[in-house]
Amino acid sequence: MTQKNVLCHSCALRMSIMHQVPPPQPPVQTRSDHCGNGRLLDETYHPRFSIVYETAESALRYFRKAEDNGESTTAADERNSLCCACLGLYQFLDAVHAPVVAATIRTSRFIDSSRLSVNVSVHRSVSFLWLAVAAIFHGVSGRENEKPNPTALVPEEHANFKDFYMSDLRARVLQYLVREHSELSKVKTLVGYKAYMQEITRRAGSDGGVTEPQVQQAFVYSPDNEGLVADIAAEHHQLKNLTNGTAVPLQYCSNRSEGVLTYSVIYDYVFPYLNATGCWTGDAADVGRSGNFLICEPATLACSLQHSNIMLIGNYRKTRRDLSQSPWFVNGKRVGSYSLQEAIADPVLPFFFPEGVTSLPWEGPMKDAACQSVKRPRREVLEADQQHPGVEKLNPHRTASERVFGYGRYKFHSAGREDVDVRMLGSGRPFVLEVISPSRERASPEDLASLEAVVNTSEEGSVEISELRITDAGILLRMAHHSQSKVKRYRCVVWCSRSIPEPEKDRHFQATNAVCDLVVEQRTPVRVLHRRSLQSRNRVIHHIQLVPLNAHWFLMDLETQAGTYVKEFVHGDMGRTVPHLGQLLNGRTDIIQLDVLGMTADGL
């Protein structure tokens, strides 16, 4: 007699519901044989499959095999006892996969998270394998060798393995996490508690005894990806090419496919692929009568963790003129010693990453969660500026990843920006520091006040922040709308070629001071034309106040619409801004110094 394939009880139960046949017996009622390692087999339920019932002890062979470096004496038995439908995903769900994921979360760096989201993705190819096995399962005792009609529709609720596995895995994982860790030893229904504790000990690197995880708290489940987010992905390397668009028609290859699925897709495409890759033996034209599944290695389950980003909002004042807003590199060399965003972020990041601030290496477009973090102490970051002499034409992003403290761990957003030689005074400019996947999420008002004080006393007080607080992710949209509607106030020192010794008698001077809501047309300035498209924009000068310093020099306060190029309004930009201050004063004008005195910040 041909050796039967193994089917786990969970898959057999779901397939019996799918084909509306009597279910397999529960483990406590089945007439079964021991097959080693404590697992049970039922050879009587189905003519083509042996139904396997895993126990916590038998499932722990994964841990023993890892300790034995794969030389376990039960290795052959393991291969012969792997469920051919789920490749272990359901078979070891309770005793291995769920407790290991829970232990991964418990031993993570996210020490004070209160909310948890669990996302599960399963490679589409696993669904096709499961349906191929289900097609053979159709031939239960009494209708041996039968298979579903090729034109029959696969029931929608069974067509995607990911959909039903996702809810089951999530529920099993949450059993370990909706309670505090200290309470789990009292829960009798946790089949994988022993595996859970062993994995915690292994991840902690302990040589003996019970290791307490650093994440002890109970979580509240959040379906909105807020707080700690666990992304779990399952796949099998022998099946991945099944859904690359060449073996199976492309319209069926996505987990989001909405088209109806018939068994003809399984017979015409899936079985031939499995046969060609050595995963199944038999005649694709007669799958009901012959053939065995030969996949011996279990599917892999990977869990990656990240935290939803934390948004810190505040106002900054910049009191230095030679300070760029972001790190500035030209041909691999830094321009200036530091930037405004570094002056703010560098003191703040250690609070949200208490285990040590890490930088993410630049790998083209940055993928925050995918990049492997590399610890770079700030001392090394500062020294790196001295260690790259003669570097030319380097990508500035790559250079920044090597020399900027905490690169990739935050994003800096602001309601506009001032030029490098312009100070930001008054009540300051609104900014948002977006901390990416922080280890710590809780910050009290006292903590935020302390962070403010640290920033304000660093870098010789060249950058000051105020009103630092935590806000929601919608702040970026609100700030973008605010940037288009705000009114800004400036003060600058200007020079005029025409001498104005008696301003109170000069009609041009008096007319300029009487300006109210003057509309000017500004073409894209020459100084930014290399990075901005050529456009003509109308902007409003709401108010001008000139105070003479002498016959040629003046202090000018003005209030403008957001987006006005103030420097160009003063000197005219070779006629690209009309009218400009020189035309109003009937002379050539130029700007020497410029400060931003304030801006409206309502609604943030």
C-alpha cells in the first residue's frame, strides 16, 4: 500500500466543512496510534491521508532540533509527519508559532507600549497548495478517488488560506499578550506555554533558570496599527514561484484577487507546477487516484516589529544666521558644523530609544522597517566628519546616513523654512519631529519640559524650542494647509541708492509706508530656479514700515502672504518681481539682513 500523506487535524476539520463531510474525531476520542515524539495518528478517517494530532511535547522538537544542530534522531520522523496542506502553519500553531511570536514581542525593545496590532500575511502560493490538497481530500471514505468538478467554484470562505489563518494566529498570539506576563503561568489553556518560556530564555541568551522578559505589561488590541505593530509573514521557498505570473494566470496570483476561482485552475496550473518542481508525484489528469506530496520542510514564519510613529509638535526659534534647517553635504563634505533639525533631534532621540540610538544605512529609497539598524554613538558620528578627506561626488543621502546621528530614525517637518542666513525669532516656527518606530511611547509633561530644556541649552543656545507636546498623525495635513494660509512678519536691513535725508518730506518714502495689501507678481527667483519650476506667482504685501537709520539705510518691517520671496521683493531679482521695493522708493535697493519675526499658527 502506498504511504499516506499526513494532514493535521485543523486542516482536515476545515476541509471536512468545505466538502460537507463528517469531521475527523477530536484527539480525545480518536482511535489513534503513537508515531513517536508524543504525537498521535489516525489512519482510519481518510483513505489518502493520515490525520496527525500534535501535542505540546511533540511540537517542541523544533527547539530540540535547533539545539542538536539538526542532528536529531527524529529528523526522518519529522519529515514524514509534516502536514502536506499547511506545511506546519496550522499543525504547530498552538504549540510553536503563536507562543514564539508572543515571546518575540515580550523580548522586544518596546518597553512601555500599551496597544498592539497583529498583521498576518501568507504567500498566495500556500493557498494554492492547500486547495490542491483539499481537492484530493474530497475523495473521503465512500467516494474514494473522486474529485470536485473542474467547473465547480471554490467556496469563497475557503479560497484564501491567509484569510482564515490570519484570524486564528492573531487570536492565539493575543492569548499571551492581553494579560500581564506574570499571570500566564496560572492560565491552564495555553498549550504552548512551555515553548513560550523556552523562547524567552533563548532570546535573552540565558544559560539557565527562568528569564523574565522586559515587556511585562498587558496589551490592548488595536486594529488600526497604533502602538506596537507585529507584522507576521509566512511562506515556503519551494512554492514562491507558483504565483509569479507564469505558472498560474496573473489574475489569481494576489491575496486581493476578487475573481471567482474554480477547481480547473488547481487542476490545470497548480498540480502541473507541483509535479514539475518535485513537490508532488502523480498524473495531473488523474489527481483523485494517484500521487503524493513530497514537501519535507515546514513553511517559515517571520515576525517583524515596529512602533507607530510618534509626532512631537512645538515651535522653534533660530538665533544664528549660518544655520541650515537640514544637514547639508556637498561632494561628501558637510557645509556647517550642524543643522537646526540635528540641534533639536539629537537631544530628544535618546529618550525614545533608551537602549541606544541607532542609524539606518542608506539603501536607495529608505525603508525604515526593512533596514538593519547599526549602532553609531554620537562621538563616532562627529569624528566621521574628519575621516573622509577628498571624497567627491558622493550621494548626499549616503553621506548623511554615515555622518548624521540617528539617521533614518526620525523625520523633521516644519511650516515652511527660512534661508540659511535668516534668523527665526518671535514666537517661533511650528515644527513636527516624527520619531520613527520608537522604543518608548510614553512621555509625561515633565519629560517633555526636560527635553525642551536640554535642547535650549545645547549648541550654545542657537536653537530654542517651546510648547513641545505629543500630537496625532493628522498634524502633517493640518500643517500643510496652515502653510498656505499663514501671514508672516519680517524685519530686515535694506539699502537704497537714492539718498533720502528727509523721509518725512519724501513722497516715495511716505507712499511706501502707506502700502496696504499690495499685489506683486513674482517669477521663480534665479537663486532657486535649479530646484523649482519656472512659474509666475501673485503674492500680497499687507503692510510696510520703513524706519530710517541714515540717508541710505533703513530698517523695514513688513507683513506678507505666505510664500512671498522677501529678498526678491527688496532687490527686484533683475526685474522678475514687479513691483519691488526699489520701484516704490525710486532707486536701487538691496537687502543686508533678514529676520522672521513671527507667523500665525492657529489650528495646530
